[in-house]
Amino acid sequence: MVKKKKKYRNPTGQYIIIAAVAVALLAGTFALGWHFGVKSTEYHGNILLVNESHRLDANYVPDELVNLYQQRHSFRMASSEIFLTRPTYEAMEAMFHAAEEADMNGYIVTSGYRSYQRQQEVYAASEPGKAQQPGASEHQTGLAFDVTVETSEGFESTPQYSWLMQHAHEYGFIQRYPANKSDITGISYEPWHYRYVGVEAATRMYKTGQTLEEYMGEK
């Protein structure tokens, strides 16, 4: 009697199918988590847009926040408790060091990262139209800072402001809320508020005169 040979089933194909299904499920879970974790926000490349229409979740906290007071800095500070993301701090330090080398001194950083809860307090204590609602503030990203100098006039009237307007893009910063653009940004002119977007994007916006909303195709 001749015994029939048992067919050998190669499990490789089954493993591939199982792995593909697992990857698809993980991707779907990630997409849902992304949508609901940073809901209503938009990215252009790696640039995060935050405004009244694109808000951050209450639990959103940026990675790698650093205390500016504990770092080397070429600027003064209004508080020892100002934080930014490390890439933002490093670009800002390079910018203000260059300003110092150009005998442009006296910059005072007054604000950086604010949590959702802190922005609630700021918003509640501010006059209408003077602060963004919680979740709509760029300060929650850790990518924005406010700056001024000691002056009896507005910051926009100082030579330090003029230097920033000429050179901020070289270090990846934009003036986030420029004059005559409030109909696009939704925010009145803020000559003191600067946002890190990277050198390439900042230079493009500097050359075209675009706001971040325009650059990202929102307007």
C-alpha cells in the first residue's frame, strides 16, 4: 500500500495576511487618535496651524519644553518661568545672539508656552478681543513667544523691532499677527508676537508677505 503524502501548508502567507490586517488596524487607531487628540488643527508639512477655527485639545502639551531661564540666553526675561520647545529656544537664542553682535540689545521675552488651563485664566482676565480663547492660542504650542524692550513708546517704534522685521525669517520666525491682516488672522496687530515655523517657510512668507493662514492655503 502506498501512503499518500500529506500536503505541507506553508504558514508564511497566513502570517503576511495577519500582519497586514494588524497594520491596517493600528493605522486606523492612530488616525482616529490623531483626529480626536489634536482635533480641528491643520498641518502644512510639519507646521501646525492654530487659530479660532483650528484649535488644540485641552490635553495637548508640546514635546521637549525647556525653561529659558535655565538655558544660555542673549536676551532678558520678564519671568524665570518661561518655557518653549527646544528647537524654538535654540533658534531664538541664535537670533538674539546675532542681534547682540549687531549692537541691537535690550530684548525682553515676556511670554512663551501657556497650558490650556493657563490660557483660560488669561482669557478670563482680559478685555474682549485682547486674548485668544483656550485652545485657540499659539502659546499652547510652545512655538511662540512675546518680546518687547524698555521703551516709553510702542515696541513697533524701536530699532530692535525694525531689526527683527528684517532678520527674524533668517532664523525661522514670522511676525504672526501683522498690521492690516486682522481680517485674515482674526487677531489685531501684535508686533511683539513671533512664531517659529522654520527657515524655509519663514523666508517664503517674508518674501511674499503672506500670513500663516495664507501660506497654508486657508485664505
